[in-house]
Amino acid sequence: MLRAQPLPQLLCLPHAGGSAVMFHPWRARFAAAARVVPVELPGHGRRRAEPPVRDFGVLVDLLAGELAAVVDGPYVLFGHSFGSLVAAALARGLPGRAGHAPLALAVSGRDGPCVPHPRAPLHDAPADELLRGLRALQGTLPAVERNPELLEVFLPPLRADLEMAETHRWAGPAPLACPVQVVAGDLDPLVDGAGLAAWQRETTGPCRVARVRGGHMILDSPELHRCLDGLLARTAPAAGRGAPASSPNPQETSWTSN
């Protein structure tokens, strides 16, 4: 008797200052198509007792080692904003540890990694200026801003992430071979069409770009979720039962493989 193929794991990387907890609702949302694995960075969330990492290469190497012990079959990497950079780097660094490449890479809220960060750096800005910049992206919670004790916990890992996001220079590593799905809000001030199209340089496989309604923070967007449904159905059809395989958004642009 043939054993059922396991659902792919969806390894999820949060934005700068974010915690893995934001992906907990995805476990139920994608339960029919994937096993969601929220990834916590050192210094964040349940790992807040650890010092945050400020070196991008060190962070990716650390996470690759940790995730190699978690990956038990086919997997897809997803990252939002700064998490997109981390996910793209893990798509190259994790296969050597896990023994096999990802089925696909999905990213949101970020131009291609070869495109410089579009705004003046905030990682070393005064707290008020930093919070204003995040507020414009809907990246902070009023309860955190009003509580000095919460800010004291929140700001150090945020600054560490922003430093990597704003200063890391992509070294142009060898392209991936897997499909790449790119999603961004149509009102996101941190992306543009050319920058999103630059993700095609990261793979010899197909790259799809979808613009959905919203700004920078789109993790709760049903349109983003449908894009991921489609990606999972295309890359793991045996596991993606019930997931729509049609184009997830009428504003999607497709690039053929290189």
C-alpha cells in the first residue's frame, strides 16, 4: 500500500522586528496544503533572551543549521520584507544542510535583493524618528509605542534587523532553479515594478509577480493567501488538495524562466 506523500513545510520568516507568532494563524489557513513552520529569529519573541544577530551571514548560517534539523521532506520558503532577504539566502544555504532544495521561494513586500534599500537608513535613528518611519508602514502597534518597557524590549532586535536590511549588499550568488512567487501591496512605498521584476534574476525557474490591494503589511491579505495557495498547488500538486491552481490575481505578471 502506497503511503501518502507528506504535505510540504512552509517555512515562514518575519519582517524586521517581527515575531514568529504572526504566522500562527497560517497553520489553520493553510492546513490543507502545507505544514506552516513559523521561524523565530534570535532576540525576538520566544527567543528574546538571546542577543539579536546583526551580521546577515551569521544569521543565515545559524538559521540554516537550525532548520536543517526541522525539515523532514519537501519545503517552501516564505519571507516578508526583511524576511524576504533571509528566505532568499536560506534557499541557497539550507539545501546543503537539509539535503535537498526548496520546492519554491515566496516573498512579499520587498524589491529583489540586488536592489538597494529605497529609503534613508533608520536602524541608527533616534527612537522617535524610527517609530515615525515604521508607523508610515503600519509596522508598529500603539500599545508598544506607549509602553517604555515594551519599547525597551522591541527596539534592539528591530534595530539589528533593520541594520541588516538596510546595509547588506547582495553578493550576486548563483541563481536558484526553483519557482519564485513575489507579492506586494499596490500601495507599498518600499517597492516598484522594476524592483519587483528584479526577483527574476534570482532564479532560472519561473518568476511570478502579483500586486494585491494594500500597503506594506499584507500578511493578512486574502489575495496574498490565494497567491500562496496557487504556488503550493503548482509546486506540490499531490499535497495541495483543494488549492486553486488558477492565476491568483488579475494583476499578476509572469516572467518566463531565463
